[in-house]
Amino acid sequence: MLILNIITIFKKYLNNLAVTTMERRKFMKLAGALAMTPSLSAIPAVNNLSESLKSKKKEIYEWRIYTLIGDGGSLDTFFADTLFPAYKRKGITAGAFKLFRQKEGEKEQRHILFIYPDIETFHKVKKEIRKDSKFTQTAQKFYDESAINPLYSNFETYIGEAFDKIPVYRKPDGSRTLFEIRIYRSPNEEANQRKVKMFNLDEIDIFDKVGINSVLYGDILAGPRMPALLYLTWYKDEPTRTEAWSKFSDHPDWKRISKLPEYAHTATNNQSIFLAPLPYSQL
């Protein structure tokens, strides 16, 4: 469109000039060639991720890890009957998980996930949830009782933004019994962004090929240890997970990208936690 507009202007300009017929013919020939050239806006982006993909609004993930010191059942009741319904009224999907297999001496945990459609909704819900009269009325008893007899020592919070590759979470099917949350920590911010790029351009595609079922990926904006990223995957059972990761390790695409210098030293710590969905989980 821009080129055609320029051609039109120059045609008018030439008509007002005392130029020779030969000069006018040369220009008209050039104009015809330009008209066949695609406009700048029509030229595809050279990036591996399309501009249309990058322009999509990305979800915000709030991941909480509760370390319990009291009755896990009481906390589950609060989440299932009070907290989750309040978030659902705000249009927020929530997931709830416990440790898949608790080790001897290991404290019980609850992993809670809230999925916000965008950062604006995250801020809005955080402010409005305390103004929800139905929530505050039903929650007060829990708050009063747990202030005297705490159910958890603390909870860690990770706030993440969805990756370009998967801007909206993928819901697992009903066969899932095992989830895995992985938290990758990098030596610096630049290395963290190279690891995010590695997932966006290559690694998630390999996961899809070998049966590592993606739920979501989050570039952590704020968390206990930074810089970092997290992602959540699901499996039918333990043997299915073992088989999928074996295929991943042997996959030629993984062997290729794992040796690329641009992805070297991107993650210095990898924490993996196996989880089981709780009955009230929406994932």
C-alpha cells in the first residue's frame, strides 16, 4: 500500500514536469516493477516465532507451595469450599495438588495454582477478592481458628508469565494421575532468557513428540529465588512418564539442540516435584 501511494504521487509529479518521453517511460517501467514488490508489512518476520504468536495476550500464573504443620484436611476444606469458589466467581481457574509420594520425614505440602488471563486481571482479583462478602464471611472462621492453631508454616509464591509458545494453558484429560512441576534456576537473567528461548523454539516441540504432556510454562517474574522459570506437565502414570522422558533423552532433536553453544549454561539448578491432583482441583 505504501509503495502504491508513492507511485501515485510520483505520477502526478511527473505530469507537472517538463520531462522527456524517454524519461517518463523509464519511470513508468520502474513503477510497474515496484507495484509487483510485496509491501514491507506483507514480508514475513524472520523470527522463528511469528509476530501473530507474540502478539497474543499471555496468561499469568500464581503458584503457591504450602508447607503444612497442621491438618491437611482442614486446609483442603478451606480451599475447596471457600477460596476456590471465590476465585471461580472471578473467572479464575485453579489447580490443587499434593505430593505424589511423600518421603519418610518429609513435611506434607499443598501446591495451589491460579491461572489469570492477563496481568490486569491478576491485579484486579487480588484487590477485589477481599471485597467479596460471601468469601470474607465464610473465610473468617478459618482465619480465626488457624491464627491460633496454624495449619502451615509458610507458603512460597511464584508469579510467572506464560511463554510465547503456549500463551494459554493446556488442560489435561481425565486419565492424568501424575503431574510434575519443574523449576529451573539460571546463573543470571541473560541465561534465563536463553533457556526460555530454548523452550519456545525447540524443547516444547520435542515434548509434544515424545508424550511429555504440557500444561503450562511460566517465565517467573517474582519468586523466592531468581532468575527462574517453571513448567507443569502431566502423565497417565509413572511408567508413561518414564517412557516419555526416555524418548526425549534419545530424540535426535534434543541431542542437536543440547549441544548448541547459544543454550550452554542456561540452567544451573533443576528442581522437580511429583504431584497428584486433589479431588477439588480444576486441572
